[in-house]
Amino acid sequence: MLRAAWDMPAAPDAPAHVWRDGVLVGVLVVLAVVEAVLRPDLPWRWATLAVELAVLPTLLWRRTRPGLMIALAFGTLFVWDAIRGFAGIRTTDSYVLAGLLILIYALARWGSGRAIALGGAVVIASMIRSFVTGTGELQNVVGGIAVVTVCVMLGVVFRTSDAARRQRLERVRLEERERLARDLHDTVAHHVSAIAVRAQAGLLTGRTDPVAADEALRVIESEAAQTLREMRSMVGVLRADDAAPRSPTATLADLTALTTAPGEPPVALDVRGDASTVPSAVSTAAYRIVQEAITNSRRHARGSTSIAVIVTVGPREVGIRIADDGRPSTARGHGYGLAGMRERAALLGGTCTAGPETTGWVVQANLPFGVDR
């Protein structure tokens, strides 16, 4: 267990310092100067101010280098306390230094196992030195430990929550990959069946009706080319080891039944172009995106009176737009259905975006047919 904790990686996607961090450090610097001016009881206050100005910038890199920033900040304060102790000056900390508690939170939130262990050792050593050279009163010791514990627990809670969210998103992506693979499996099975039937027909009519045999060969060629495209897509997305189950797959041809099914608000469908020319994998993905978008609108669109679905079939891609006239809802921007739609579109080399507009919530997707078309 200790080895696993030591080897724990840092939390992913730690953001670099942003303008808010600069504002935070700037505010603390101003407060440090004000405190030095207004607190004549602070021993060596101008030297203390210089130390504070040296350690406060460590807050800028608290997410990307939490262990190093902890070592620099608390190590510097440890040495400063030691110098004052040797000089016979009783330790009286500046109030501004309480801002460095953010470093402790950042260490638990973003640090790796090694950084947490080493940074934690520096913090503990600094706390012991502070308790020994300070007033030594029990309430100060207990209060200091409690504050540090709260900072650590907050970091752990947010880190655990983020990790759970990432796991849920990854599960959604994997489920969407497997679902798309099953859809592709079914479409490939359909094409192979068509090839087999046409081949049998060609064998039966080849001697007596050469025209029919030629037609069968042309159909077989077309179906085989389509099957090859579908198989290439399947190999790219199939992640499960077990064979995909066989079941009928929905395509753009089934949108009419989907949009006329009972439910509120009603759905208006507008298909522009020939949907029959869309490859099966793309057609199925388009159907699934429309289905999920309608479900989200009916579930989250407050005050919506209609949902408009526009499908535009172009020479090389399908464009999809689903818009409702409901009031924006923050729940719609954080659900896992949207992550699934994006993953499905990305697997086919397309894009899917969603967000509020002046008229309501809009989902837009573009699904290319593929290079082999």
C-alpha cells in the first residue's frame, strides 16, 4: 500500500497559472505591505515583509509544481523562523501567511505520491518548529492542526470527485464505442447477406440470363466495397473482446418514426437531400445523435414548445442541427449524453457541439462519409 501511494501519479490536467492567480498574489502582496505598515508589534517587520514577498509568488505554480512550491515556501519560512529563534526573537507570524494554506490544498489536490510525501514532511517540520518557537498554547496547536487537516481534506475530496467524474466519462466513451461497434456489426452482416443472396442468384441465372448475372456481379461489387468500408470502421472502434450481438440498427430512414413518437415538446423534422446515399455507419450515428439530442431537450429544456431537427445530406458529409426554444439549463451542458454524442462523432472523424443560443439550446454535428466514398 505504501509503495502504491508513493507511486501515485499527479492529478491529470492541472491548469497552469491564470490571471486569477496573479490577482490573488497581487492582493496578498498589498495586504502584506499594509500589515507591515500597521503592525509595529511584528518583529523585524520589514525583513518579514521581504520574506513574504519572496514566498507568495509560489502560489502561481501551486497546481503544476505543488511539491516544489511547498518546499520553497515552507522551507523558507522554516529557515526564517530558525534565524529569528537564534536571534532570540519570539515567533509572531504575519496574518498574510495564512494565504499559503492554499499550497497545502493544492498539494493534496494535484500532487503526485512523492510530492505529497515530501511536501507533507516539509509542512509537518515547519508546523513543529512553529509550535515549539511560538506561544505553545494548546489551542494554537490544535487550531493549526485542524486548519491544515481541513485544507488536506478539501484537496482529497475535490481530487476524488474529479477522478470519479473522469471514470464516468471514460465509461461513457467506452460504451459509445461498443454501441457503435455493434451498429457496424449489424450493417456489415446486412451487406454480407446481400452479397450471399446475389451470388446465389447469379449462379442460378448465369447460364440462362447473362444480363441478370452481370447485374448480380455489380451489386456484389458495390456491397463488397461498402462492407470493406464498414469493416475498416469497425476495426477502429471495436473494443470489447466478445462478439457483438446481432440486432436491427436504426438509420436516418427511421427518423420519421422517432420524431413522430409521442412526447413533449413535438419534433419537426426536415431532411434535405437523399438519405439513402449515406453510408450505414454514418446514417446510424446520425440517428443516435438525433435521438440523444431529442431526449436531452425533452428532459432539460424548460418552457420549450418545439424541437426542430434539420438533417442536410451533402456529397461528402451529413450535417445535423437539433434546436429547441427552451430556456438554458446548466444540466444540459454537463451530462454524459453529450459526451457520448461527441465520442460517436469523433470516431467517424466528425464533430459534435452543443450550447445555448438566443433561441434556445442547439446541437450541431457534422459526420463525414469517409475517404473511401
